[in-house]
Amino acid sequence: MRFLIVLLCFLVSVGFAAPKGKAESAKPATTKSAPAKSSNSKSVSSKATKKTDAQINEQKNALKKLESDLAKKRQELALLETEEKGVLNTISLLDQNLNQTRTYIHELSKSETMLERAIVQLSADIDSLDRKIADRKEVMKKRIRTLYVNGRTSEAKVLYSLLTREGNPDRQVYWVHHILNQDQQEVETLQQLVYERDEKKQMESAHLEDLKKLRNKKSAEEKGLVSQMSGQEKMLKSLKQDQNMQRRALQEFEQNQKTMLALIKTLEERRKKEIEAAKKAEAERIAREKAAKAKGKKPAKADTKKVSKPKITVAESVKGPKCTPLKGQVISSYGLQEHPVLHIMTRNLGVEIRGKRGEMVKAASAGTVVMVSEIDGRGPSVIIEHEGGTYSVYGHLKTIRVQEGKEVRNCEEIGEVGDVASLNGIKLYFQVSEGTQTVDPLQWLKQ
């Protein structure tokens, strides 16, 4: 017996194990399939948890960005309250604050839902692990009871039988190793389950704490939203009743219209100068060719190159297909009408189309981007020049994807619709001018 124990200790210390292919062939079918199933389920669970954690972290970063933007807007609004600023600017900032607060609350609700789902999943995982731990403990109890009753004698007999009978040596060594390591594997499995359970409990506690903070923040923002809406209503009510404020608002509105027309005029003058320069260059080229021909000389290589000449036509509209820049409700039409927010008669140079967060604005037709700028009353804007001196304007953009001087295709995305400098939410300001003369953009799209 002593010889047997020494031999077994030697085998364990050397770390004999059957080659992979032979060991698997020696195992019973049930022993081989069970661990694989457990490993796969654990792997799937781990991947799902990591994916959920990544989504929660991504959402946290998005919330931080929103909080930063919202803080800046609220700071701007606080400065406006201490200074004498324009009526339209104040209403615009109030509206932007409202929209961003609504967006922030929506994102908070989204984060709340994600955390609730993660907590439910963690709770289910913890319950499952508790059951597995209970099962492993029961197995360990039975094992201890068996050892207490029978001692190691029965196992020693099995090991002696394996080592003394004739057979495949690799297979014999594998089973000896398997019997000796069975108890150790049971303990390690139990330890791993307990560790995993504790880890998930910590995650659950952290998520519950985050959820509590999130709900408190959401509640405060919802109360703040009600207060902001009340403030905006008071501002608009006083605007209706205060003639002095109405006059100031109308003056600002008209000044913004003049600024817009002046920009188009500047662009058109620049275009005409380019036409004149091209005509002059072409005339000089033809004169040089005639002079060279009269002298019987061949024109120089540089002279043979034709100068590109822009079309002189100004009133002619863009030919070819046109694209609706944004699909949505037209909330303000072209021409003379009552302003939807100011409730005063105004003359609109373009139209306003209601948009949704994240929607992209498209170029109404192919052309060249001649301006990317912040325009008074229009916010971040893009102006595209089309064939024949036609200009299309896109205002209140949140983000812009194009640069000045770049060619754009028909229906190409040029930016995201937004609410910067808007008085009534997310919308697109869309204007069309043929030369310096504005036209109804909706009718122009149908031509």
C-alpha cells in the first residue's frame, strides 16, 4: 500500500495527463459533453454582460455631453437676463433650452430603462448562481460524508486496480490523475461560482445606486422643464401685449431679412465679376490668336487653352432634377403672413419645415457650396449656388457636413437639422433666390 501511495504521489507531482485525443476517447460520453455546455453558457452570459455594460457606459458619455451643452445654454440665458439683449435672441435661447431639456429627459429615461434591464438580468444571474452554489455544496457534503464513512481505502483499491491490471498505460495514468484531482476541481468550481456571484452582486449594487441618482436627476429636470415652459409662456404673453416689445421684435426680424438679402447680393455680385473676368480672359485669348494668325505665327501653347466661361443667364432656374431638402410639415410659408410665434405680420423670404432630432438635410439640387456661416436669425447655415445664378439657403442646422468651394450632388446630405436661432423648435429654414430675387421655394421645387 505504501508503494502505491508513493507511486501515486510521483504521478501527481510529475503531472501526467493523457494526450488530448486519447484522453477524450477514454472518457464516457456524458462526462465529455457536460462541461462544454456549461462553458458555452458561461461564455454567452459573459458576452451579454459586457455588451450591456458597454452600452451603459456609452449612454453615460452621451449624457455627460448633453449635460455640458445644456449648462452652456443655461449660462447664456442667465447672461441674457442680466443684459439688454434682442427679443428674438432671448426667445430663441429659451426655445433651445426647452428642446435640450426635453432631449436630456428623454436620454435620462433611456438610461433608466437600460439600468433597469441590467439589474433584472443581474438579479436572474445571481439567483442562478445561488442555485448552482447550493448544488455544489450539497455534492461536497455528500463527498465529505463518504470520506468520513469509508475513508480513502475504497479509492486506494480502485487506484491499485488501475495500476496493476494490464491495459493502455496512457489511459490508466489519465484515470489515476482524474481521481486524484476530482476533489480539487470541486473546490475550485465552488470558489469560482462564489466569486462570480459576489462580482455580480457588486455590479447590481452599483447599478442600483446609479439608478437612484438618475431618477433624482430626472425628477429635478422634469420640474425645471415645467418652470421653463411657464417662463416661455409669460415671455410670449408679454410680447403679445407689449407694443414696444413687438416693435423691437419686428425691427430685429426685418434686420435679419436685410442681412440675408445682402448676403445673396454679395454672392451674386461676386458671380458677375467672375463672369466678366472670364469674358475678358476669353476675349484676350481670341485677340491673341487673331494677332498671331495675322502675323503667320502659330499661337503659343498657353494661348490655345480655352478659359472656362460661366453662364451669363441669371433669371433662368436650375435645370434637371430637384430634391426636397427635408420631408416634414411646412410650418411657415413664403410671402406675407402672420408670424407663428411673434403674432405680427411679416414677409418671409423662404419657408420653414418642421424637423426631427437626427434628421439629415439634403441639397435641393447639384451645385457649389459658396457659403458656410452663422447667419443672424438663421443660425448655422449653408448656401449653395446652382446653374444660372440660383441660390438655395439652408438654415438652423445643428451640424454641417460640407465645406465652402466643394461641389455637391443632387440630394446629397449637407447637415443635420437643428434649432439654433430658431424660435419654435427643430426646423429647417429653406430659401431660394434667382439672382437677387427670392422665389417661393415650394413652387421652385415643382419646376
